[in-house]
Amino acid sequence: MPFSNRTPINLQSIIDASDNGFVVIDKDYNIVAANNAYCASYGIDSEEIIGHKCHQVSHHSDVPCHLNGEDCPHKKVFETKAPHQVLHIHYDHNNEEEHVRIKGSPVYGTDGELYLGEAVFPIAKSDELGCDKQRMLGTSPAFLACIEEMSGAASSDIPILLNGESGVGKELAAKFIHNKSSRKANPFISIDCTSISEGIFESELFGHERGAFTGCVGRRHGLIESAENGTLFLDEIGEVPLALQGRLLRALETGFYRRLGGREDLHVDVRIICATHNNLRKMVEQGTFRADLYYRIAGISITIPPLRERRSDITPLVKAMLEKTKSHNGSAGRVSEEALEILQHYDYPGNIRELYNILQKAVAVSTGGLVTAEQLQLNNFSNVYINPLADRRKGSRDPKANVPSTNRSLTDVEATHIESLLHQHDGHRAKVAEELCISERTLYRKLKQYNLQGVGKNRM
């Protein structure tokens, strides 16, 4: 018996068969059908949701999302009559942000009228992006794509390599992956490979037995053992000495290791996440990083975008940071429109960490916590702090005024500047790092890069 073009099927029963949220929307943004999963996500009974505007339900907005500058699947599907996928932030029934992927598809009624069929695939809840003190925040396409990539990678035990410039939040990203994984109830152990000297690296990572070295009076468990059944995060893996990379590789490949001074093989079950600001492929070519170790840790390689590639996130980041930054009188920080405009156009070589440091300093010298343009100190790493507002107020000016008089490279200029600051601050690295708006860890790497470890009194 041939199939009829008008096979009687109940629409509600079809969409309720999906475990993910699914909703059907007409040309005027009205919801005409929604499955149980969708209604549960947004806290509206199935009997009440019909007739609601889709943007009111999922975005808590009175206008469609394209009027707020977002990529709107409704607008695209009705314009092109073709499927369209987007990454969005929705708000659940508790008004909490949720990162989702939306797949919009054209759906036709029996009379040929076009509707939008919208499938909603959850990526991450807001509480999975960090705690109140530190949270990954953003709505830019680059940020949302990165969150989705990390969320997908979290579902397996394959080693992950996080690439990104200093200050982009690689440790927060590693914690997010851990919290999305099946190991989230177990430890997350972080190792900063730049802060552990070669002489004690093995002891810190693998532990040691009594008498393993002079002054060793007892057994110590290593950090790898502390991460049992959880996640071991190796930050700045490129800083691990070449001589130790072979032993690290064996432990990562087999799960077996020995404590320093021990004779017994121990086994550990951990998920490995590594991070680096270096180009490890180039280091492999130069012979400073083992190729076999690189291929072991880079099962999934994810690049975290720098702040300059997600400028639409700067304003919400500034406001979120200022809410947690108190002025000298105890009030929360605020920012003027002019200062916010400057912050939106700065390139942030130190990324989110630098943005936070800039705001902290500005609030500290502000009146009543209001950050104005005059209080911003933005570092261009080329000898002086700059204030873009001051340049703008000069009116017409020589475009070559800030161009160095020599053909020195930026790295040469930066090395000279750091050396000058070390002498100026008598080798006090914490003060130098603060003036450069970078962390002491980043400064330590730069001192090694430019061979400046011995400059000044070399005090931390």
C-alpha cells in the first residue's frame, strides 16, 4: 500500500520523542508547539507556553535576538528557507545563563506555511564556567565556539592541549573541562611547570621515598598521585626540562611511575590536560621539546582566543570585574563611558589578566570607585605607559611621534624596558611584574627568554 503525502501523525508526539528541547515557531515569533524538554528547561507548563514569543522565553528579551545584534536562526530560516545553526546564551527557569547550540530548520504545515523548527542542544551551565571569584564570561562567537569545543572534548579521556597567550584563562578552561567530565567528583590538581626548578620537579610530580636525597626524612606523595581518578593539569608544559620529558612521557603513556628513590612501580589513573603559550611544534623542530611527548599530550588541541579577538566581551567583563573590585571606601567599582570606550579599543597583550590589573589600579586611585579615562594606564610594552585619551586630546599630531627612532624589533625594545625596570626596582620582580601588568610567572618566562635572570639583586 503506497504511503500517503498526508499521513496522519501527531506533531506533539514527534517532538516529545526528542530528549533535547524542541520548539516550533511561526513567522511572528509565536511558539505554536514545544516538547516537554523545552518546557522543563524554561519553567513553563506545556499548556501555557503556546502563544509566548520565543525570545521572551529563551532570551528573557522583549525583542527578537537579531535586534540585540545576535545571529538569529528565526530570521535566517525565514529569509533563506534553509537550516541554520548558531551558538547562543539562553536563560533557564532560574534565570541562569546556559550556553547552547541551536539548530533551526524550516518546517512546513499541511497548507504549505513556513515555520521554524528549533532544536536546542545544551553546552554548559553558568555554574560550570567557574565560581563567583573567577568565571569565564562572554557571548562573542569566538568565545562561544571555544566553550563548545571544550565541552565536547570533556566527554572523553583523550589528553587535551590548551594553546593560548598568557592571561587568556587556560587554567579556568582546564577546570571547566574537568567539571564537565565524568571525573568531576575527583581531584583537579594543577602544576605550574614554570615555578618548579629542575632539581625538585621529579619530587613534586612523582613524590619521593625516605632518604631519596640529603635532608629527606620521610615519604612524600607526588602531585600525580594526588590526582588519582581525577585530572592532572600541567600548566606551561613547554617549560618542562628536556631531560625530564622522557620520564614524564612514560608516566603519561602507561600510568606507571616511581617515586624518587623508590624501586616499586606505582600506577595512577588520571586525565591529562596541558597548557602552553609556546609553539610546541616549533620547539619540536628546534629539538627543545620531545616529539613523542608532544603527540602524547596533543590528542585534542584547543586554542583559547585572545581578548582582542573577542572585543564584544570586554564590556561585560569590565562590569563583572568592577562589581567584585572595591574602592578604598568599600563601594563597588564603576566605569565612565569614555573610559569604557578606551578599554574596548585596547589590544591587551596580557589579555584578561591585564584587564583585571588595569581595573584594580584604576579603582584604587579613583574617586568613589568611578574609573575615568584619565586613570587608565595601558601598557604598550614599548618603553612607557600610554593613555589613548591623552593622545586623542592632542588633536593633530605627528603620526611618527611614537615610532622608535631605530629599527629595533619589539622583543629588543621589550627586553631593554624590562632590564631598565629591574635596575629601577633593584631587582624586585613583583614590582616589575606589577608595573608591566603581567604576572610574576609571565615575567619569569621573559627573564629566561631575554637572559635577564641575574639583573639587579634578583629578588622575588
